[in-house]
Amino acid sequence: MNFPSTGIATTRLNLRPATEADAPALQQYYAANRAELEPWEPLRNDSFYTLEATQQRLADMTGQMAAGNALHLFVCQPDTGAMLGQCSFTNIVRGPFQACHLGFSIDRCLQGQGLMHEALTSAIDFVFSHGQLHRIMANYRPENQRSGRLLRKLGFEQEGRARAYLKINGEWADHILTSRINDALN
């Protein structure tokens, strides 16, 4: 998927691919949002938050993107370039499936302002039109009502509930399974 070199501009944001040079910004983002993200992510030890570990994650992300298996985007402020959030389209599978998984987060101080909806609307449009994917899947914990509302607003439909689906914050957690179909490919 060839992403525009200038990124994707929305009304209030700019989306751009993650690069290895983003390590300090990503490390700061995770440190600032650690308590907010912990209930929704795998258990992280302190080494996850180091610059070295962040650099390795970014190297892995850029490798996945180069291989066509993922698209990792940072949601940035247009004028300063400051990182406000992130969204990732991972586990891209081609062939008859043509699908991926969506993950996202935004700085805790910016929640409830519609910024993630704005970012994901443009990112999903890009992935559907340029990536030619048929299905985007997004799963969330039932307690995460904010993510559930956002996904419904973005056109994701609930497909089921998976018991003990992922090990989140050290415990197996149920998840609501949703997807959005690219109707343009029918």
C-alpha cells in the first residue's frame, strides 16, 4: 500500500506512517497514557516503556509495512506534528480473505472530541480504496463502551462475542467481534 508522502490531511489532523525516527514521541505517548491503556492491552512490564524497546517495536512496524502485512499510522497535529494517537491495520491477509485487524488509541486528554472518528474515517477510506481490502475487523472488550460506540458510528457491525479471546492486562478477556465490509468491492 503506497501511502502519500505528505500523509493524509483531515480537518484537524494529519495521518502518517510510523517511522523509526518516531521512537522518542512514541515512548512519550505510551508513558503519558500508560494508566489509560493498561486495561485494554496485554500486560506490559517496565522494559516495554524504554526507548530501546520502543525503537525495536518501530523497527518491527516498519518491517511489517515494507512486507505489506500492516499499516501503522500516527495521528498527528498538523501544525506541530505532535503525536496525538495511533491506528494500525495489522494481520493483512490477501488471497480470498482480503482482510485485516484494526487497533487504535488516542491521548487520554483528547478523548471525546471526535478526533479518533475523524482519523479512522480517513484511514479506513484509504485502506479500502488503496489497499483493496474487503473486510476490516475490530474487536473490543465489552466494558470498553467508548470503543464500541466509535466502531458502530464508523459502520462496524457486531458479528459475535468470543469468550476468553485475548490475554489483556494479564487475564483472558471476552471480546465483542465486529467488522466493516468494503461495499465498493462487491
